[in-house]
Amino acid sequence: MTLATGVSPDTRDAVLHRQNARESAARTYARSFPIVPVRADGMTVEGADGRRYLDCLSGAGTLALGHNHPVVLDAVRRTLDSGAPLHVLDLATREKDDFTDALFASLPPAFADHAKVHFCGPAGTDAVEAALKLTQTATGRRGVLAFTGAYHGMTAGALAATGSVAVKQPLPSAGEVTRLPYPYAYRCPFGVGGDRGAELSAAYVERLLDDPSGGVLPPAAMILEAVQGEGGVIPAPDAWLRAMRRITAERGIPLIVDEVQTGAGRTGTMWAVEHSGIVPDVIVASKAIGGSLPLAVVLYHEDYDGWRPGAHTGTFRGNTLAMAAGAATLRHVADAGLAARAALVGARMTARLDALRGALPVIGDVRGRGLMIGVELVDPAAAPDAGGAHPADPALAARVREGCLARGLIVELGGRHDAVLRLLPPLTITDEQAETVLDRVTDAIAEAAAATPEGGRP
Ligand SMILES: Cc1ncc(COP(=O)(O)O)c(C=O)c1O
């Protein structure tokens, strides 16, 4: 039988089989989602088996406008038809000039007014490396302050700043990193939670840096996410971010905000730093700014622009199509008010998920900002910690992800023990799609909870 897509089930199975056989053991999403996408439009992905899925993963937060948005396709087609070179190393092009205009126009003016941009190898992790090298060069220092739960990428320096022990364990550490406690109200590193936990985190950071016997040499930078994504969708309180800005500014420590996942409207403002109003020294951006194509930049205060020509070079730093798609995306997010829309829909979705907690006690916590939403799944039958949080239930979370997929919904896990269901729909999600996503998530959680020994009841 040949399906509407023109791909037979045999072909689909053969593709999956060959990929599994030939691709590395480190493959990731392909393990959770045995789908062979053949077509995609907006929030919908069609697999080679003819099944349609609502995509709540969006390329790990990359697809601000969903798949193949007309604005993006038009920009790509126009650029192709223009005969512009597709690869130019880092030469000046009209596309780069236009992208830089769109990018600077999207930034908070207090930052943009003094900003320089460096185009990096086209992955978030390379832009993180660039940010670390930039601040190390500017300060002449080596050490980096980074947080528990952080995710900054997989190359050596970014990995050193990342929190996950599992991905670091077999490897030599590539840098001097001082690990600091990120405010995580539900599983508070100080055991108190709420605003008090964030206050203690700030007090701890400040005292540690000022302690002559604290063991921390003056660092090159502090790097943080305003909302931790891979770490389990943990938004930092605005007051805490302002405290980090004050503490770093008072001590001459450059503050790097990693907006790889939060940028371009995802959290309900164009850039996540806008919620707190802080002006960082460095912003790292990738994912959505390329409009589905690979692009990554580091943006920084002009005072830091002291590195030598070629200090962070690379072959793929001038992808013409990504710049055209990215400029179109950034402008569309702004013109269509998609950040505000993300705030509105995100708040509605979060509230509806939160309201399920009474009926479904496997939902330990619901949190997020804009359309970065996390549902932490726990074992309510197991004893809670001092703060009232039950242990994470990764097996249940995996069943929920599977149940979502069976219902035609792509949603990934993250966070400690991979027990946080992460909803990252495109900013273009309609009200109807949002309701469908919530219905499917609710059913999948209820089904998975009912299959646990005590039905998820404490
Ligand atoms: C906050 C953050 N920083 C850096 C990265 C690394 O980006 P990439 O996967 O493009 O290297 C990610 C990826 O998920 C991220 O979420």
C-alpha cells in the first residue's frame, strides 16, 4: 500500500531500521520518536506512515513560527531566486546586513545601543564558546560561574558550564567552573522554596564571591539562563536576575545571558531579559533566530570587543539562507505581536495544567513562562522531601511521552531525571490547537497514572 504521502509503510520501516543500524548510539530524539517526517506545516508534522502529529517540541524551541511558515518560505525562495551566494564565509552580504538590522531592532534598546555581534559556527554551543572566550579575553581571567540545572551545549567549554552530570561524567572537565545554586522553587537547593529560596541563592552567591577563603578566583564571567529549558523549564524570579546583575556589575564580572532557547518571543517578551529589565554584558542567541535554519550569534557590549581578528573563526558563519529566514522570522514575531500572544496562550495553558493537579497527583509542579511550559511528574505514593516535593518519576514520564505520541502529539522530556514534560509549541499555535494539546496531555497523564500500581494516588 502506498499512503497519501507517496511513501509505503515498508519504506518507513526500512528507513527507521537503516537509521537505527547506522546512526550513532548518541542519537537522541530519534530514539523517543520513531517517526519519519515527510511533510510539515505549521504545528503539524506528517509521518511516512501517513499519521499526523501536533509538534510541541518545535525543534527544541527552534521553530518560533512552526514548520515551513509562508514568511520563511518566501524569504528562502526570494533569496534563492536572487542568485545570491549561499556560502560566503563571513563576508559582508546584503542578507547579513538585513539580518543584523532585524536582530538589533529586536533587542532591548539599552543593550542594542552599545552592541556588537559576532557570527558563530551555526549552533548554540559554538556561540556559548565564543561568549566564554570573549569574556576570558577581555578580563584575562579563566573561571566561569554557572548554575545547577544549566544547559549550555555539548562542546567542551559549554559542556563544562552545563549542569547535567550524566553527560559530563566520562569526560575530562574543560574548564574551571564554580557551580552555584539556581533558584528552583519546587526542589529548592536550600530546602525552603519560593522567593525565600531565590533570596538565599543570591545571598550565597554574593558571600561566596566575597569570601577570601571561598576558593573562587575572580571569574571571567557568570553565565545563566533566565528560564532554564533543558534543566526542566525553571524560570528564575525577576528579582533574582536583578540580584545577579547587581552582584556581577559590582564586582566587574561580565554577565552572559544564554538566550538560545528563550529568545525571539518564546517566553512572552522578545528576549527573556526584558521581564526583569536587566541589561547583560553578553547575550547568546541561536535556534529561532535562524528561522528554522542553522544560525548562532554572540552579542556583547562594545567595550568587550578586544579580541584579535580570527579569534573565533569558522567556515559556516555566513549562511545566506539562514540569515534571510531569520530576518523574516524576527520581523514577523515583532509585527504579529507573537511574544504577547505567547504570554497569553502560555498563561492559559499553564493555568489549565495547574488545575489538573488535584485530580492527577502525579503532577508535582506546573511552571513556565510564555510558551515554555513544564509539567514535573512525580511518584505521589513515595514520601515527599522537606519541601513537600515527591520524588521524580521518570518511568511514568516516559509512558506519558509515549501516550502523547500515540495520541498524535510530539512532546519531549527534560529536567532532573527526565521527569519534566516540556511543552514548546510554536508561537503561532491557535487556541484550538492549544486545547487539543492540553486534551491529549491530560489523557496521556491520566492513562499513565492509572497504570501505576496505586493509580498515582498517594
Ligand atoms: C540554553 C541553551 N544553550 C545552548 C544550547 C545549545 O544549542 P545547540 O544545541 O544549538 O548547540 C541549547 C540547546 O538546547 C540551549 O537550550
